[in-house]
Amino acid sequence: MRLGIGFALRGAMIAPIIHRVLTREDLARLVAEIGRVDQAEARAAEEAIQAGDVDAVLDSPAALEAVRGRGGAPAAVPLTILWYVPVRAALRARGVSDVELADYAATVPVVFATWRAVRTVARGETGVGVWWRYVASLPDGTVAQAEGAADVAALALWWAGCFPEWVTRRAAGRGMVRAYVTFAGQALALAARILAPRGPVGSWCARAADEAEALRAALAEARRDYLGRDTHSAERRLERFLSRLGPGSATPPTWN
């Protein structure tokens, strides 16, 4: 997935990018997947796209059903759409209708699609204390500090939303997931204060800070379709290995 690597390595601040990078081909692949479920819905989606109403398609129940795939396999659509559609639906279900926040939340797992991209933020280190020290090491009140704070906030949301079991085990307690989310909100609020003169960037940082828990919850709900529960556990690693051996192999043996 070159998008995440390239975005991180260019040194750009992690910001909403889904709508900016969507192409006509991406949308055509989504329409094709909708057509596999319902041809009438696919025709309606194509007409909406031709009319310029892309968000109506991305927000539709037909798109959500299509991207979740059939038989447990995700749909053959770009990673941007694969994350955006369920994240957007999860946020709307929680009363968060802000399209830009859905775009930002879905951008997080797209950017961190590879470990190489993860390691570009705060040198790949994890932990609230480590992240605060990283933010404090940047020139105080500068754009560089704001961008650094926003990036580690995104990393905290990624860990807490996509891999909460790992966070819990690593810190020996469920309270650490809340701590990650609290940190993300505070770091985004710091970025918002510094970037306020820059207008739109500071605005979405402030809104994301206010909705940090909703963003985490939306990521947690969406990741179940693709990553499954407790993806880092020995049991889940065994299940993924066995699933590659063929049909019926994904159930680990029972030892007596």
C-alpha cells in the first residue's frame, strides 16, 4: 500500500485525505461491488456519481453492505473506501455527521497500513509518556510541534481503535485504552490551538479532539470486519495460519 508509506515519508501531517485521493476508477470498483449485491442499487449509485453526489453513494446502506464483502472476505475495493464507508457509518450511528472527521478517522488506518509508516511517527515508539516527550522535544508553539502532536494523536487512535487488546495487554489494564484516547484528544487540542490561525486545519483538529472517543469507537467497529477481534493473540495468529491451509482448517484442534 504505497499511499500510507508515501504520505508518511513525505513528512506531511496526517490529515483527512480520503476524498482527495479517490479516483473515478475507485468509485467504479465500488459500484461494481454494489452490483454484485443489488443491480438496481448499482445503477442508482452510478447515476449519483455521474451527478457529482459521491457522498450519497459512500453513505448508502448498499455501499456498506458491499464493502463488508461476502463470506467474510472484504470487497475488492481500494483501502481508502474499505475503511471510509464503515467508519462513516459507525460515526453517523453515534450522531457524528461530520464528513471531514469520518475522512480523518479512515485516513488513520490507511496511512498506518504498513509498519514502515508506523515507524516514521515518533520513531515508532509507543506509550503516552513517550509521545508527550516527543511533542515536548519539538520547538514550542511552532507548526512543527502542532504537526508532531497531530501525528502522535493519530497513532494513539490507531492503536486504541484497531488494536485495543494489544494496548490492554501491554499496559496490563483496560484503562490504558482510555488513556490513549485522552492523550489523542489533548494532542489534537494542542495542534488546534497552534494551527488556529491557519483556519481549516486548526478547525478539524479541534473537532477531532472533541470527538476522539467516537473516532476510536468507529475504528474499533470497522476493524472487526477486516482484522477480527484480538488480532495479536496467539489464538488469532493460529487461526489466520490455519485458514491459509484450505477450507475447514481455520478451527484449531481441541486438545483433550
